[in-house]
Amino acid sequence: MCGVALAGIMAGTAHQPADAGVDNAETTTVAAGHRPDACVPAIDARLADPSRSALLPEGGDVSPGQAAEYERQLREALRPLRGQEVEPTRVVPVVVHVISASDGRGNVGDWQIRRQIDVLNRAYRGGYAFGDEGADTGFRFRLREINRTVNDGWFRDFNSQRDRIRERLHRGGADTLNLYTTRLDSGLLGYSTFPQDQKSKPKRDGVVISYDTLPGGDRHRFNEGHTATHEVGHWLGLFHTFQNGCDEPGDYVDDTPYEREAASGCPRGRDTCRKAPGEDPITNFMNYSEDACMTHFTRDQGKRMVDHWRAFRSGANEEAEQEGPDPRLAAVAGGGPSVDVRTTVTPDGTVEVRASVE
Ligand SMILES: [Zn+2]
């Protein structure tokens, strides 16, 4: 049985993310250039400066072996679903966990969260694309709950406590996007788990982003909300466009040209795999380019995300529905405009505020 991989995004370029080193079955230590075996958990992160890849938590770079193993699991999970009809759109419930400091740092506004959801919806329907480069992936996102936690220790160092924090805060089933905003180390913009690992580590499933990457945040060149766009791409099964460099099978997507390494800034016209057709897909959301440079997912990336959704996330959705509605949302389900806010102070001084949105 394989472990968990995370995929993230760094701002900058040069080489691919590697792992900072961790201590449990979900995570793995990967030095830059080292290839872990196929069954080691990975994450995929986005870094502001890929040269600072040591910042990455969990698996960091997805090795060729890990990618192949994920592909095998995908094919296996899709086999029994062959021939089934695929709905044109899928609505993903989103629970946003805001982790902030007692002095107010990181306490992003509801308006920023709503704008972030808007950015996701626009990106996944092809709304940033030029001409016919992009596709409507069919994914839509609906804010279900904002869960605010004030905890200085968590805010100061999320990564070393991420398993405990996520296990405590996680909500919903495999179809629910748990999006955590907190402070991350300076070069790290965000990271994500992969759908193949949801079943074995359901409470760690989700996306973590630096709070200043939300639309209107302070992160220079990375404050238009596409760190979340990128990480959710991993959460739905996509690899980076530079996965496997110029070597087959690349990122397992037919309509994204091969690319030797991550892009930084917005290097238009770059072509790092001269023997393969097409210039580098530097404007693809699954690259490391700065936010303003990123415009689209391709049609085949959309299909690949749908495959992952059907294989690993939508089935769990049905099971969750059979269990009945979450009692904490009962007040909301009753109708009316509806924000249900509850505040909890735990013995260790953590203040949690949940707002259910319907
Ligand atoms: Zn990434």
C-alpha cells in the first residue's frame, strides 16, 4: 500500500521541489534530485523560489516512480467505471480553515475568501484563457463553511504540526475540499495532497496555502489567487506540466507540451524540450509562473481531473450523503440566508470560530 503525496507550488524557478523531511508514513524525506521509490508519499508544492525547495513539507517533488504508481492506481480505480455516464459539471463543497495569530495576522477577510472561490470558479471554467487555449473543466466550487482558528503556535509553524492540525480541523468526505490558509515559510506558497491518498489518510486530505496568496493579499506577484488554483489542480490529480521533464510520459496529459523544468516569472517563448513539439506551457496553471502569467487548464487536463474525481472522490460523496446531513449544518439546511457561527475555546487556548455558509 502506498502512502500520501503532496503537490505544491513555489514561486520562482530552476529546480523542482523536494522535501524538507518528515517523520511519519505519510511523508518522506527527499533531497533535491533524489528519487524516492514508487510507494513513498509525496506532496506537490508551489514555491515562490524553487531554488528553496528544502522548504517543502512532505514528499515535495513527485518522482517518476511515484507518478507511475499514481497512474496505476488511477487506471485500476477507473476500470469498473468504464461506460458510465459522466455529468458535465461537478460542484465541490469547500471548507476554508483560516488559521491566524492572536495579533490578527493571517485573519483574512470573508471577502477575500469569497473572491478566492470566485477565482477558482473562473479558472476552472476557462474564464482566464485566451482564444481556444483553455477548457471548461466542468468543476465548480461552492463555499460551505469558514472555520477560523486563532492559535499563535499553529500560525508560527504550521508545517511541523500539520498532521495534528488537519486531523483536528478536517471536515466532510472525499469530495469536500478542505482549504487551509496560514503562514508558510517564506518561499512556500502552498501544497496539496493527491486524490489517490485520500482513502488511507482521509483527515489529511486537502490544500494548504499561504494566507497572503489569496486575492488582495500581500504576496508580490502571487496574490491573485492562483496558488489555490494550482494546488486544487493537484488535489484533483494533476501533476506539474514539467513532471518527468522532457521524458515520457511527461505529465500524463497529451495536450500539454513537454517541459524540462519549472517556469519562473513569465518566460514567454521558452522551449526547454527542443525535440518535443510545442513551446513550454508556461501559462498553464500547473506550472510555477507568477499568477498574472497563468491562464488555463487544457482540455485533457480537464478530462484527467474528471477521471480522478470519478475514481477517488465522487463515490465517497455518495456514501457521505447516505449518512445524512451534518447536524451542525441543520440550522442552515432549514433555509433562509444563513450563516451559522459557533465559537469554541479549547483547553489549550485555541479559539475556533466556525461559520457555515449556504
Ligand atoms: Zn505544484
